[in-house]
Amino acid sequence: MSMRKIYREIARKNGVSVKDVKRDMQAAIAAAYQNPPKDGGIISAYQRQVPRKGEIPTPEEFIRYAAGKVRESV
């Protein structure tokens, strides 16, 4: 499934625009990276595994990584 279809499906199911979906996903990812829980670094270690160009992954980078992990576990 393409990223475009993923966004459209999420937007449709939630009655919002694709732009809203992307914005909210980026905000959630940024919040997770900027305020990790105090868990001894476990979450931070997982976050470092996500391939990204910048400091914080884009929704597309995160979805590609997560989809790959799901495929590995099947």
C-alpha cells in the first residue's frame, strides 16, 4: 500500500483531511522523541533504530520502519 493510500484511509476513517493526519502524526512523533520516558534509555535505544534524515523521523520514515518490523515478525 502506498503512503498516499495510507494517509487517505486514515483521514477517511477519522473524518479529517490528509493534511491533518500528517500534521498530527508528525506532532506525535516529535513529542515522543523530544520527551522520552525515563526508562533507563530503552525507548531511546529503539528510537535510534529508526532510519531518518533529520533528528526526528517524518511520518513516512516511521511508517516504513514500522512496516518493515511487522513484516519481519510474520
